[in-house]
Amino acid sequence: MRGDELLKVSPEVPQWQDYRSSSIAMVVFYAGDPISELPIREVPEELPSAVVQDPHYESGTYGLYACARSQIRNAFVKSKTRYLVFLTRYVGTKADFRDKYFITGYYLVAKTADVKKLHIRYGTDYSCIDEQSCPALRASERRFVAIEDAFAVTDAVMKSWNFNGRVTRQTRVVLDEQKTAEVIDYLKSKPDATALYTAETTRLQPHIAEETAEEEA
């Protein structure tokens, strides 16, 4: 099994272990998809692909189906961070929101597992091969919201986080307990659109389209 076969590995396969943490958050960036109104992650046009399949809100995991950013995940675990908060630059179909930064969802991480061997066995990109471990994260609670309900991340917000750099795919910002509570409470006050994210991502996945075409034939 190679390439997109990693996506077929059940989230129950890793040996998940309980994870104890403090009430702080790490903000991480993900690339969005230009075809969708929802701020879902980027969906590859074909498989296998170098497009990172995180956050994998379908399974509530991060780092299981993509080997990228193992250093960020290692830093998350070492700092005993509780919340993984997802930041994106909106590139979707709603023009009023385009090219602005938003927090669209979060995980409350409750379990971790070393998935280095899984990545090497089933993946094509196992950049963690030189890392001591490659931790995947699993949420006990997750929520993603529509773009209209997302938490706007302005320059002023960035400054309040003591972040003055340029946002990149490797960006990570640690929030203290107060700022974490502000973001999480805000997202919890909005309707949960996680099921819509999952349905839209599944609809756009190229292997789903191929299977449907074969079935119709």
C-alpha cells in the first residue's frame, strides 16, 4: 500500500495514549480550498498528492494522514498544549471574506500516538524519518464553523498575541489561558459545521469521484 493508501488506514490502528495537558492553545495554519464556500482544507485534484490532509476533521486527527509539520506536532506535545486551533487565509467563493485570516475551528486534544512507522510503511512523504518520533494528535472534542462565524484574525489580534511575523505553513502561535478561552468560547457560541466540512471535503475528493464514475459505468 502506497500513496493515497495512507488515507485508508483506520484511525483506530495507532496505539493511542491518553494525553494530559494545560489549558493553553497552539494556533497552526492550514491551506484552504478555492472551490468551496466553506473554509475547508485544500482538497487535492488527484491522488497521490503532496497536498496536506490536515486538519483531518473527518476523524478528528492531526498528523495521522500527513507527515508534514512533525516539528510542530512535537512542540505541541512537549509543551503539553490542550487546544489545537486552526488558522487559514480564506480563499473560498465568498468574496467579502477572501484573503483575510480567520480561525475556523479547534481540537481539544486528548490522545497522542507515534505514527512514524505507519508513515514509512504506507505513505510517500515520510519526512519524519529523521525525527525521534512523529506524534499524531486525536481530539475528544472538535468544532469547525462557517466562514461567517469564524474568528477574524486582524493585525491587531496578531499583535495582541505577540506575533509580528509573516503567516506561513509553518506558523505556530501559543496562546495563554485567557486568550485561549476567548477563542474557544467564541467558536463554541457558533453553530457546529464540522459535518458540513466533512461532507464537502468528501464530495470534492478525487477518488470519490472516480469511484462514483466506475459505479455509474
